[in-house]
Amino acid sequence: MTLQNEHEIREIMEAYGKMQNAVQQAQNSGDSQQIQETQQQLQELQAKVQKAQGKATKSNDQSNVKLFDAQQRLEQYEQQMTRAKSNISAQRNTIE
């Protein structure tokens, strides 16, 4: 694995850690705008993970395992944000 790829993976893993907190805050906020912004951030991070996975695959190293795990969790977070948006929408429809 190249040093550049190591640095990229480290940055992704740090962003992944921050994203865990952002998802939790967005869910707790009940603010559809915050949820939408968090979903956008998730999608951007997923794109970075996929790009890094391609590099890791080409270099045939073990970092791809970390990236795969991160990708799986990011997809779960994306589903959580979708459910949170649906719940907020349903609550608004109930109130109206």
C-alpha cells in the first residue's frame, strides 16, 4: 500500500468516526434539513470510500477490509436517515 493511500484511508476513517456522531445528532434533532445535509455528507463519504476501495484493490492490500466495513456502516446510516425522514414526514402528516 502506498503512503498516499494510507493517508487517504486514515482520513476516511476519521471522517467515518465523525459521521457516526452526525447521524446520531441528525436523528435526535428531528430536523429534516439536518437529516438531508447528513445524507449528503454520507453520500460524499461513500464516494470517497469507493474510490479508495478501488485503489486498495489494485494494490491488493488488507486496507480494503476496513474500507468495506466502513462502506457497510455508511449504507446502514443512509438507511437510518431515510427512515428518520419518513418518520418526520409521517408525523407532519398526522399533525395536519
